[in-house]
Amino acid sequence: MIRKVCVMGWPITHSRSPLIHNHWIKTYGIADAVYERLAVPPQELNATLRSLNDWGFIGANVTVPHKEAVFAALMRHDAVAARLKAVNTIVTTDMGLEGRNTDGYGFIANLKDRAPFWLASDGPVVMLGAGGAARAIAAALEAEGAPEIRIVNRTRTRAAALVDDLKLKAARIYEWTDAASALAGANLLVNTTTLGMKGERDLDISLDALPARALVTDIVYTPLETALLRAARARGNPTVDGLGMLLHQAVPGFEAWFGVRPQVTPELRALVLADMGLAEEKN
């Protein structure tokens, strides 16, 4: 019997999850397995979840706009998904479907892979934005030992809601116009907004107050080197692009479905970049 996994979203044609997982299925010789796209309109989500196993799927990934709705629809969650109230991975267990969230794991794993010298405990973190991605990243950074999380957001109420909802123990909120104060003494700067993405305006922020040793990363990966990363690299800061977060967040799900822990390799990274019509940046 074919073991099927899918990624559910609306729309879904943009997803590169099939490219990643089918590469691993081939690499590790997983017999009778396939990973597919499943276009699921919001009004059909609950019926799809009820039918998932009947259709032969042993699990799924979840992408926009379904992450919060899947959390609400499932009765079982891992601790991370329960805290974030969002699901990006579904695993079939003896007790039924379980919702998990690996976004924060993917973010931290990418930093450890591309910047192994960096330690979360070495100083404050500055996070630009307070949306869905910021929730997963803030929770992961706190779990990793960041002593302080400084949230810079245009809307203070949204940042405050993030802090309250996640019960972040050491968080400070900064106005967007006061970003320079937030950067002073920082160990990490992360952009969780869509600013800098292809088709969006660039992130306009002065890095003058940022220590030269601070790591700078961006969850945007189209372009691979955003204006933020380019500016940081030009002044000597180490940088990490956002593509690895996409790749690493896929690892725990594949392991849960197929019993093999896959590796994020240069070959996989090159495969995804080629599909995006990009090449590795030359520093």
C-alpha cells in the first residue's frame, strides 16, 4: 500500500514541500511513498481532515491559510502547537490525528546549521514584526535560552498581544520609530515581516546601533539575500538567509511519517534554489 502524505493549503501550487519530501523519499529509498499537493478551500477543511486517513494519507503539512483552523479542528496537539495555537504538521497516531508545529524548530535549526558559532544565550534578540511567524520564532528563541526578546512592531497592541498570549517571560516592546534603541547590545536581529520580499518594499531600518558581532537573519528567501542581509553583510555582520528555515522545518515531519531522520544537504538546497530560478549567493 502506498503511504501518502500531502501539503494542504489554498492556493497550494506555490508549495515546494513536495520537492523537498520527494527528494528525501528518493534519497533514503522509502518504498511505496509519495508526497502530494492537496488544494483545500477553507469551507472543505473539516471534511478533508475527517477523510484524510480514508484517502490513504498517513500525515500532512499545513500551510496558509489553514494553520490556525487545523489547530482548532484537531483534538490532539503537541506542546508547541498547543502554545502557538497553530499547526503545520499532522501525524497519524494510535489516538488519531495529532497537530504539531515545527516552524520554530526550523528557524533555530537553520541558525545552528549556517551559523554554528551563534548561541541564543549570548545576548538580547531583536525581532521585527509580531505576526504568525513571529509567534513561532519568539517561542523557539525563548526555549533556546534568549535572555531577552525585543519586539519591534508598527502596532504596539499586536506586539503586546503576542507577549501576553505566549506568556513570554523576558520580552520588551519597542515602537518601530525606536528600533535603534532596540538594536543596542543585541546578539541577533531577525526580520519576521514580509518587507524585503520580492514584490514588497524593502525593509528600511538603520543598523548603526547594531553590534558588529550580532547575527542578522531574515525569514524572507525570495530574494535569497534581502536588502537587510546585504546591508548587514556590508558592515561586517554575519548573516543567515531564510531558505534553511523552510528546509529544516520539514525534517521532524518526515521522520514522524517514515521513520527516517533526513538531512538538509547542499544538494537539497541547490535543488530548491534551482526550482526557484536562483543560484547560491556569492559573497
